[in-house]
Amino acid sequence: MKNIEKLEKLLINVDMINGFINIGPMADNTIANIIPEQIRLIEMITREEEGIAFVRDSHTENCREYDHYPKHCLQGSAESELVDELKEYEASAYVYLKNSTSAIFNERFLKDIKAMRSLKEVIITGCCTDICILNLAIPLQNYFDEYNIRIMITVPVNCVETYNSDEHNRTEYNQMAFKLMKQAGINIVDNYESEDR
């Protein structure tokens, strides 16, 4: 990976952790279907020596978020760990823990973004499209807009997913999230390929 000041791309993988895929009250194992495409993208960005980051839910015991979501992904628990398929990539990546649905409030995350002086593109993958992806992508776009920073944010459709339930139709909520992000100026693509952007 290049020095932080020389990175031109940053791939952020959000919440591909056991608590949203394998175990716990918020797990939906169909989200695992996007892992092969995520690995392809991680390896592509690694070959380019660009930046990889993992964002992981890691909640405190008295987390305010538990007022409106089931208790999940406690700090230090198996639920808050990356799924096995992605663990090998974590050691050489930036890692940000979050106690809410938005990684933007992790102080080190914004500090690192500011240090990436050559950055041209942020690629966001992971779950859930309509919660933690949306709540990172739009505030980050707002931050870039506020300070007139011309960095593209790209979300590849085949590398993000959300859960399905009786009250939460996966297709409907994915489409709604894509529309909201596109409206905010975020680049929504079916499949990310390395090219001049």
C-alpha cells in the first residue's frame, strides 16, 4: 500500500462481520453472496497498491443505538469480527470501529481522509445498503461538498447488500438507497472495474 498521502483510491468495506452475516439477532446469511465480488475488488485495489479499509460495528454495552436496534456486535465479541473470508486482508488495511450506523463519526476516519491528499476516489462496499452504506456515503459526500473537495464516491451494486424480512423488503430498500445516494451525487455502478475515472 502506498503512503497515506499518495493514495489515489480508498476501498472501504463496511460491516462484513459475523453479526450481520453469520450469528446474532441481526444476521442474514444471504449477505455472504457478495463476498466473492468484494474479494475480487480488494485484490484489484491491492495490486494497484491503493488503500483498503474495513469498518466494523463495535458497540459499547450501553450503546444508544440499542434503543432502536436489537443488542448486537458488542466490542470484543465474535459478532464484531470480520467474516473469515475477509480476515486475511485486515492486517494490512486501515480499520475503523463504529458505535453508530455511520463511520463518519470515527475521529480517526476523518483524520485519515484529510491526510489522503492525493485521493481521487472512495469506493464503498458492504452492508447494509440502506443503513450503514447510506449513512457513510451521503455524509462523506456532504463533507466533500462542504469543503469543495473533488473526490468521487463510488458504490458498486454487486458489492453491497441489505437484509430481508417481513417488514424490510431487500429489493425495495436497496433500490431506495441507490436512488438517495445517486441524488446526493454518488456514483452508482453495477460492477466496479479499474479504469481511469
